[in-house]
Amino acid sequence: MGARPGRNSETWTIDGDGLNDVTFYGGIETGRTLFREVSKKAKPLPHFSATMLLTDLPTLFADSYSIALDTQLMTIDSVEPTAFLGQKGIRFAFTFSRLNEEVRRKGEAVAAIVDGKLYMITFEAPDVFYFQRDQPAYRAIVTAATIAR
């Protein structure tokens, strides 16, 4: 997907995109997608709406990822309420495999809707070694996150 998967997002990695990455989604507005459109006509991406419930966000993410990565091998494993950016938010865990790869990847995300815009931070890495090693650093980023105004 590249270092900037969408208009209001940015990806960071320590060891390389295939090994671990943290993606920041900042201020996604109503009517916008999380990622760049792959094929607007053949495979349109779902759009965020400020009227979505927090519990809709994991599905928005999973459906977007499935289209962007061209994989149906994605599941949301757990969903729980959490505080994020001083707001009511949601934390969810997911697993997936990329098309034509045998590596199982795990991920975690936190999201909140602030002033009608979506803010989310996701982390993903191969289940073997990298996810467990880097999850504490990801969670520290989430805890320290603020919105620059």
C-alpha cells in the first residue's frame, strides 16, 4: 500500500513494511476512505461516516483492508471499549494473511471519532516473533498520542 496508504494516513516501520508497521489515520472525514481507491468501479472501498457507531469501525477497517490487500483472509478477533485521545474509543485485534503468502499476521487497532472525524492507530506484524516483540512499543505510542491543534 505504500508509506501513505491514504490521504490522511502515514505508516511507520522499524524493520520493514512486511515485518512490522504502525499506521496513523488522522482526521478522516465523512465520505472519505481509509485507503486510496484500488478500483472505484469494480471494488469500491467503504466510506467513513461521522454517524457510525464505534462498533462499526472494526468492520470498516476489515472491509477496507480486504479490498486494498485483495484478501478475504481477515478476521476481527476481539473488540473492546477503551479510552483514546481523551474520548470513548474502541480497541480491536485482527488477524490476516496477504494473498499468496503463508505468513499469518496479527494486528491491533484503536480508534475514536473526535469532532466528527476518525482517528485511528493500527499495528500489524507477523504472528511469529515481531508482533509480541513490538506490541508494547505500539501501545506506548497509543497512550502518548494526542491531536495537534
